[in-house]
Amino acid sequence: MVAKKLMVLYKMSKKALIDDQTHDEFADAYAQTLTYGLLSARWISIDDFLEKKIRFTRERALNYFPPSSPFLKQFFSAVLMA
């Protein structure tokens, strides 16, 4: 099931971004996007932790993506559902 969802993301990536992207290139881009997104969300969430002691989790990451980054929010919505 997870492999099927990743294949859908791979095909969407090929269609929207890089037509001749290999599986290895997709895996690299996927890992980099996942890492960058989690780091960004964690950085933005620091005030909630300091003020309200709300712990950062991957499930809460969606709450911290800025409106200027709809791609990351869509990406993480898909990743968290996988």
C-alpha cells in the first residue's frame, strides 16, 4: 500500500517537475523535501513549545507550514497519509 502511494507521488513529480526523473533521483528529492519540511516546521513551532509547551510531532507539522508554502503542506498531507 505504501509503495503504491509512493509510486503515485513519483508519477505526479515526473508530470509536474522533472519528466525524466529516475527512481533514485525521486528518492533523493523525496528525502530532501521531507527533511527540509520537518526542519522548517520544527523551527516555526518553537514559539508554541516555549510558550505553551506543545511538543512538536510529525502529525502537528502540518500546523506549522506557512501559507506561502502550499507545496510542503500538500506533500506532507500525502506523506502522513501513506
